[in-house]
Amino acid sequence: MKPAPFDYVRPDSLAEACELLAGDDDARVIAGGQTLVPMLAMRLARPARLIDILRLPELAGIREEKGSVVVGATTRQAQAERDPIIRASVPMLARVLPWVGHPPTRNRGTVGGSIANGDPSAEIPLVAVTLSAEIMLAARTGPTSMPAEEFFIGPMVTSIDQGQCVRAIRFPVWPHRRIGVGFFEVSSRRSDFAFVAAAAQVALDEEGRCLDIALGLGGVADRPLRLDMSSLAGTVVDAASAADAINAACADLDAMSDLHASATYRRRVAGVLCLRALEQARDNAAAKPAKGAR
Amino acid sequence: MKVDLRINGVSRTADIEPRKTLLDVLRENFLLNGTHAGCEHGVCGACTVLIDGEPVRSCLMFAVQADGYEITTIEGLAPAPGELSVIQDAFCETHGLQCGYCTPGMILSAHALLQRNVTPTREDIVEAISGNICRCTGYGQIIEAVQFAARLRLANTPRQAAQTDKSVAEAK
């Protein structure tokens, strides 16, 4: 349980970090280290050099930007959990953060770190995919970005290239007045890895018809998935119509099987949790006043 | 690599390999053996210390990353040598420790909780110690200890409200 030797560098700017990353194939980025340090301790990862980006000013902070909230990569999960902007504008992220690890790991673990790690059962990637967030990257050649759905490829595999690092995540903010979120997950113990997690966000008009709807599923497939719920848009969502849409979307779901849960179990629980999350989101939206302030 | 650390209010310097975790440096370089080494890969919480007042696993942090923070270990909680903090005392009173291996981590997690929440509910306490494993499974008494400590701390705090009540009574 002792990591192999490595060099440690803490660059002063993002440009310098990108330069270091691009010039060394054996270098890895470290920020909160809550996943990487165990990997190093068990020697599943043996980078020659760690580039510490945690204190880079360019990667810190949460800001509102025309129709979206941009969360800097090194924002601590605990900080995001308490942040008033996230609570008000990205309620789904605020809702799932208490499920990410434990309080001591959330105090060090970063939002960008969870994205870059790409665990199929992790909650932050699930929110990014469900809300169609944009993953903003930095590299020596300049900043780029890509949709979350293209970013996650498989278990712990992302589209990130050697030499790139996650800069921030841009979460879209829905413009509607009545928005509700719902979230459920099943794991063996509180805050352990989810076997199945479902997150939903629903916007309703004054008559209770669905204006916009997003539903995502984590822990089931090899990466978080956004399910197509467009058939429910413009309708009054009830249990029957929601179940039909979920069944249609989950019909050809490629579920994982492991020591903890079989593919059959995962598929079955996925349907149940999707429905619960969707109904919870709808009810939370319906509880908001139809007129007046959001 | 030379690192300046601030541990329990004292500045200390060490020349250490980057691969040494904060846990190893606390124990081996500074002989602060109250921070216990359990699983050493972030599962058990025995190595919990406070970084700027918030609980963190010291096995999941390299010492070279820890400069500039205020680090508190279990040795830093008692008001004076040979004394106990209120939470440590409460753990003794309610038999909140069995083998004692998880205790420093439990106490530091509880300390951070009571610093920001003086009247925690049972759920708040369970959430606060959810990252600490007691292999003796003595969670019942640990929760009792934290509840008792919260009551003791509240009872020992000079209350402004009480004075206000008194002045209201005097005015009448």
C-alpha cells in the first residue's frame, strides 16, 4: 500500500501544466486524488510524474454564464454541495452530491476529477450526461470542448487525450419557471458505488404539461446514459405514460454484470428507479407555484 | 523535497519523498502516532485528520500537497497535555471505544461536525461518521458519545440567550 516513486510538480499556470503534460507521456494529472491515490497505493497506476493542478486559479470557481453554470474543474465536491448558484440553477447536481463518496472524500475530491475518472456508476458524470453538459478541456494547442455524451466511452475510459486536462464543466440552466428534479440509487452501503442510479429533471407549464424532460441512468451500462423521453414532451406525464416511455428507452439496454449485481437485476431495478425519479421530478416541479418568482 | 507543514498550530519542516502520504509523514517524521494507519487506500477512515477544519483522509493525500493548510491531528484536540477534549471525554463516558483503532478518526469527524452544528440530529451524526469504519461495530455507543458531547458542549457554552432572558426578567 505504498505508491511507487514519482516526481511531483506543481505548475503555477494552466499553460505551464499543459506544456508539462504534452511533453511527458508518463505524466498524470492529480487534483483531489481521491481515486488516483488508491490506484497509486495499490500500484494499479505507476506514473513517472504527477502534475498537481489543484491550486491553479484558472480552474477554480463557479460562475453563471448566459444560460449555463460553469463549474471549474478543481471545485471541491463539498464546495459545490453548499454553493448557492448550483442549488438554484443546477438543482440536479446539488441533489446528487450528498451521494458522492463520504464527507471526508468530498472535502478533497473535485467535480472535474470525477468527470475525468469516468466511473460508469459515478453520480457527477451521470448529471453531466443527463443534462447534456459540455466538458471543457485545456491543452497546449488551446481550449476545446465536447458534449458529455461523447466524452464518456466506457468504464474509466474517456475521450480525453494525453496532454489534455479537464478545465471546467458547463451545465445548461433550464429557462423554465417550474423545474423539479428526482434522484434514486441502489448501492450496498450508504455512499458506496451505485449498482443503479437514475436522475430526472422535469419542467412543467402552468397547466402541468411537460415542457422539457431529461432522464439519465448510471451504473447499468458501461457509461452513464441519457434516455430518450421526447415522446413525453407536451403531455401530462402520468405513471402509465412514463412507464411506457421508460420501457421503450430501456428495451435494448446493454447492462453490465458483476460480482455485486447481475445484468438482469440491473435492468429490472433501472426501470423501477427511472419511474420513481421521473415521478419525483414531476411532483417537485408541480409543487412550485405556476405564477410568480421561480 | 522540502515541505513546510503547519500541524496542530506549529510550523514544521521535513525533507520527504513525494510518494509519502501525509499519514506516513505524520507518523514517521513527526511521531504523531495518534493518526492510525488502517487500509491505506481510502476506505476505512482511521487516518482522518482535519485540513482547515474539515475531515480528510490523510492516506489519500501526499504530504507534498499539504503545505499552506492548517492540519489538526488527534494530538491537537486536547486543551493541554494530559487532558481530554469534551468529545474525547464523552467517548470514555459512554464507552464509545472498544479496540480504539477507529477512535481518533471518529473523534476528528465528530469534532468537525460539532464545530459547524451545535445541535446535530442522529442522522447528522450518522452522515458525519459515514466515512469511518468501526470494525468492532460499536456504532451505537459512538453515536451516543457524539450526542453526549454535543449536550456537554452546549451546557458548557456561556449562553447569550440566557442573559437576554435574565435581562428581560429584570425589566419586568
